[in-house]
Amino acid sequence: MKKIFSWLLILVIVCTVIWLVFWKFKMPLLQQLTLILLMAFAMCLHRIFIGPTPADRAISVDIIGILVVGFCGLMGIFTGINWYIDIAIAWALQSFIGTLALAKYLEGRNFDE
Amino acid sequence: MNEIIGFVFVIIGLIFDVLGCIGLLRLPDVYSRLQATTKSVTLGTCGIMFGVFMFKGFTPTGIKALLCIIFLLLTSPVAAHALARGAHRSGTKLYEKSVCDKYKEEENA
């Protein structure tokens, strides 16, 4: 019963955000898509707040790093500025290195082994 | 015409991103969450980047978008594998209804 209720809550929140973004306010299409991506960011942040184990938080940080790359691509289309894609490439590489460091920390080893 | 194809790829990528983040919220276990999110979010971001390439064409910005797809496809599975191994070695429990744990059996043997 509790499980069904929480699924319904998630469904209502997602449908409300989609209704607000696409039908309530009149915006350009790419701005609406960027707001949908921000909803995915909010889900990852919620998992960081409630995550029961440290591994959950590490996974969420990794996923946010990949989402930022897509966000930079969308902003590059939306504003027409070309150097957003450079930020995306640099962020992908840095996020990979950071995730490897977090994985080593989870294993309980030093960084130079 | 190129812009319409680019919009279709961007929308498909966003749908995969949001579905992956719903999986991150709703699945019961660290390993299930990792398995759900890493694949779908990587595919979704690659879709957005391919949409950027369809918008820009064969300019330097479009080629950089293709380069970003290659980086993501190379680095994301390695990071996910390292995270799963780190989580298992740090003693994170599996979901109580899961059937078997091959990695633990191989470590004990």
C-alpha cells in the first residue's frame, strides 16, 4: 500500500511539472526541454539527500556529471554560443576522473595504489 | 530538415534521461540503480549530443559534439564498473530478494 502511494506521488509530481512546463507557460521549445532536464537534476539531488549508503551518493554524483554534459549541449543550441560544447568535453573527462577517485575511496584504499 | 531531425534526437535523449533518473529514485538496491541509470543516462546524453551535431552540421562545433559522444561511450562503463566493484568491496548489502552473488563466491573460492 505504501509502495503504491509513493509511486503515485512520483507520477503526480512528474505529470505536474510536464503540465506546467508545456501548457501553463508559453516559452520557446528549447527552454521547455531545459526545464525538463532540470527535473532530472532534482531527482538526482533527492537521491543524494536520502541515500542510505555512501555508494548511492557516489552514483548520484556520477549521474549528475553526465547530465551536466547534456545540459551544456542544450544550452549551446539554445543560446547559439559555441564554447558551451568545450565545457561539455572538459566536464566529461573531469567527471570520469572524479568518479574513479570516489570508487577508490569506497574500496578503502589510498589513491596511489 | 536537419533541425527537425535534431529536435527528434534531443527529445528522445531527454526521455531516456528522465526515465533513468526515475529508475535512480525508485529501484530498491545500489546495483539495480547503477544498472538502470548508467545505461539510459549515457544513451540519453549521447542522443542530445547527436542532436547538437545535427543542428550544427560539419562545423568545428559539430565535430566537437561527435568527439564528446566518443568520450562518453569510452569513460562511462569504466566508471560504472569501478563504482560497482567499490560498492561490493565496501560491504554494501544486496536487495534481500536477490537470488545469487557470483562475485562473492569467486572471492571465497
